[in-house]
Amino acid sequence: LALTSEAQTRIGNPSAFSGRIRLGVGETIALTWLPDFIAHLNETYPGLVIESVVDLTVGLWEKFDSGELDLLLLPGPALGSNLVVNQIGTAQYTWLASPKLQIPVDRIVTPKELEAWPIVTLSRDSVLHEIIEDWFLSNEAEPRRMDVCNSLGVVLALTISGLGISLLPPQIYQREIERNELMIINTLPLFKPIEFVSVYRKDREEALIKEIAGIASRASTFDAISTFPSIQ
């Protein structure tokens, strides 16, 4: 069956293929290159039904482990002897805040100084929450308060409103930065870029899933090679 699937994918007419692929997608991907990726799949495989689920990392893994999803596109790392994992790029995250908070922008702001402002981020089950806690802890600082939610859209709205600072990928929010709704806070140490990966099971290593994972790698607008220093 696997060989038949591979033959159909490699030498068959993609437009004649019919089936279903269940994608689990992290929200950062959903807000950047997911639409172009889906459009490419629709054009290449018009008979393919694509079901996309956007969720936090923990929720995606739970659905994947229960067999509800065929392919994951999410923050790494991903480990497991039964998994096929491919890197699809890295995204740099920085502290963003509303100018209303009047945080200095003409100099480096230390983690100890930054702990005075409330943090707005995703829930404790998210990769971002863990990264933020580790960054403060490794620099002998502790944020005064961390307000959490389960949506980057809500995080953005709260940050623009001046209710706290957020660790976000500035490439997504260039328009808000240009409008002076958000500003980049210069801090050291820099955050290590977050790696994003595609994941599927070895026992589901069908040619179509493998091909779609490859298309995701090519569609990604994330940085292919990290040039940023790690957290010190």
C-alpha cells in the first residue's frame, strides 16, 4: 500500500488525487505563511481535503497522539523513535510593548528592569511561557505578574492597549510597529530563535504526507539558518 501510494504521488496526476490530510498548526505559522501553503496544496492537489487545526503546542500533541492529526507544523523540538521530524525554519522573538508604557528605547533594558512590567503571553502549556520563565530565571529576575491567554491575537490586543509587554515575532507585526502601536524593546541577552518543525509518524510515512511536509518546508517564510546568539 505504501509503495502504491508513493507511485501514485510520484508519477500520477496530482489533480486526480483524492483524500484527506489533517494538519495541526501552531499559531505563529497560521499568522504568517499558512495561507500560501494551503493555497499551494489546493492548486497542486485539488481533490485533497485539508482539515487544519490551530492550537497551542500541547493541544496539538495531544490530538496527534490520539490519532486525530496526520501532520504537525509547530515549534520544536520533537523527539521520538517513531517520528519523522524536519526543520521548517526558525523565527526570532523579541519583547514588544506599547509606547504608552514609556519603556526606554534609547538603551538596553536589563531583565531586572523589565521585571517591573506585567507580562502578557500564552498559557503555561505554551513554549513561549516556558521560554519567558527561563529567560528571567537565568538572569536572576522574576516578572511581577504574568497574564496568560490562549491566543496570540488576544496577546497582541492586550499589548497594544498597554496592559503589559509580550514576547512576539516582530516579522508578523511590522504594520503595528510602523504605526507606532508597538515598539521593540532592546534587551540583552537576546532570545535564541524558536525552531519550527514538521512531524509525522514513521508508520504513516506515506508518500503524500512526506510530500506535503516537503512543501511546508519550501513554503515557510521563517529563517532557514539561525544567526542569533543563544540565551546566555
